[in-house]
Amino acid sequence: MVLGKVIGTLVATKKEPTLEGVKLLVVRACDVDGKPNGATVIAVDAVGAGLGEVVLYCSGSSARQTTVTKDRPVDATIMAIVDEIVVGAERRFVKD
């Protein structure tokens, strides 16, 4: 699993039929403070995430293990919206 921040949306009017009805979001990997630190991916949203939210996403074969993505040709899936990150005794991130 990777921490990421939703930085945009992707709209595709023509796509593989098994992708009809899924929401596609642009996600940039981030650190535990919510600051960008990695690659940008396009991920299927399995949990109702929105712009600016910190999320957990998975990629590869794990991305096809959710109810929303089972048997669909996806390589990244948002599977959780992060509410809080605590490292040791320090609260590093809290959802607004």
C-alpha cells in the first residue's frame, strides 16, 4: 500500500467496457505529512475519495482485489481514505 494525495480527476468518454462506471482519479504519492514524494498514478476510486484527500492505494495485481475492480484491467486502486496518521506519539496528519 502507498500513501497518496488526490490531485485531480480523469475523464475518458471512450474506454474499455469493463471500466464503464468507475471513477478515475489522479493520485500523487506522498509522505506521512501529506507532502508529495513520488510518482503520479491514475487510480480507480473504490471508496468515494475526493480532491485533496490523502488516501491509501495499491497497485499491480492487488489493485484488482476490491469489489469495484475485480476482473477489471486496472493497475492502481484507491482503497482507503486516511483520517489520521500517528508515528510514535506524534500526530503527523489529520484530515481536515
